[in-house]
Amino acid sequence: MQENPANRPSDNELTRREFVTASLSAGLALTVSPASAQGIKTDAAGLVAGDMKIPVTKGEIPGYHAMPASGGPFPVVLVVFEVFGLQEHIKDICRRFAREGHLAVAPDLFARQGDVSRIEDFQEIFKIVSRVPDSQIMSDLDAAAEWAARNRGNARKLGVTGFCWGGRVTWLYAAHSAKLKAGVVWYGRLVADATELQPKNPIDLVPSLKAPVLGLYGGKDQGIPLDTVERMREALKKAGNPSEIVVYPEAGHGFFNDTRPGYRKEDAQDGWKRLLAWFRKYGAA
């Protein structure tokens, strides 16, 4: 599929945006080194799991899904990857959700702009990521939810969770979708300079949140300053929003990713338990 010219930024705008993105992610580059072959491996036995295609506006995009082999309809969870794209770690998370009785769908939200799943050079990744419009992402997530509803998913029990880049997207989707029941954010950016394709920050959207969000953040995250986390917490409190934020004092960025050195097992396991409880509490499980 070809990129829509209307969504293609000018060279000057792209250069500025890449600089801003690179600066904001400097902490991520310092704390998250290349993935290793190690990590949790969730068996697909007893599951239906694999790649699929999701119909979207003007074509289709690839994705990955997992669900129990029998039964249903299942609660639906949209899994939004980190800046590294649709890697095996994200697919494994989908299988973990399937083990919990969910239909998990991870759409490839970078598909139109490029494949970052095998790239470790941050500058090359940012060249692709910076071209992905928020409006396109919201539409693609809606399409993924619709695909799930047609494929043994319970559309009335819709959750979303996202990591790093996908954490920011999760906040945005909670402000976008009236069908969403709950969201869980893992170290998603909250404040940054607005751009043409990314015009809003999560903190700007607090009054528009349509579903409660649980935010899970690291106290030693060099890419997401704690003062922005506290600003978000205060904004939620001021708005009377039921969303909550948990900070793990010793965790850095990417503490849930068991394929990278920043992984913290205890914090990751606690966050996963909190996620499942949050989904149950708000009707997404």
C-alpha cells in the first residue's frame, strides 16, 4: 500500500520532528539495548494463534492474534507494540492474554510506513515512526476491534494495553473510543511538543477520556521524567477521573520487556496482575 500524500510531512517538518522524537527518546536508547533471544516463551498449544490481515480504510494491514481454541465469545484486548514494532515479544504477550481467556489482537500500526521489527538503529526507526499519523492509528485500532468482533470476540468487553510508544497510543485510544471499557499503559510518554501528525498529548486529553486507564511507570525511567507523571496524576485527580498511576521506584523504561536488559521480573509480574484486575474491575474481562 502506498502512503497517502496528504499525510506526508515536508522535509523541514520531518527534520524537526525527528529531532524532537530523538531527544525525547534519548533515555529509551540508554536504558533499552538490543533484544536478546531470551525471554518468556508462551506455548500456543490449546490456542488459535498466528498472523492475519485486518481490513482497514483502503486495503488491509497485517497483525497477530491469539485466543483459546474453543469457546467464546472472548473478551477482546488490543495490544499496541512498543517502538520496535510487531516483534515476537508482542506476539508472546498476545498468547499470554489468550491463556487468560482473551482474544488478543496486535495490529501492525507501522505497516503503511515501514517495518521496524528488525531494526535496532533508533534513527532509522524514528524515520518510520514519525510518519505515522495519530488519526491513522485510531482508525486502525477501531478496525482491529471490529475484526475481533467478527472472529469470536465479545465487542462489549474491549480493553487495550500498550508499551512505550504504544503506551502513549493507549492513552489516546481511551480518549477516542466510546466502546472501550479499560486501558492499561506501560511507560507511555505523556508530554511532548505537538506535531502536525501527532497534535495531542495524553495530558491534553484527560477531559476526553472515555474509559479508565491504569498507568504503570518506572521511577528511574530516563525517557519519561517523573514530573510529567505527577502532572498527569494531578490532572486526572482534578478532573475526577477514576484512572490511576502506579510508579515502580526502581524500574527504568521497558521494565516489562523480558527480552531486554531493562526487564524487572518482580515489577513486571506485579504490573501484569494489576492489569488483569483492572480489566476485570471495569468490564474488559
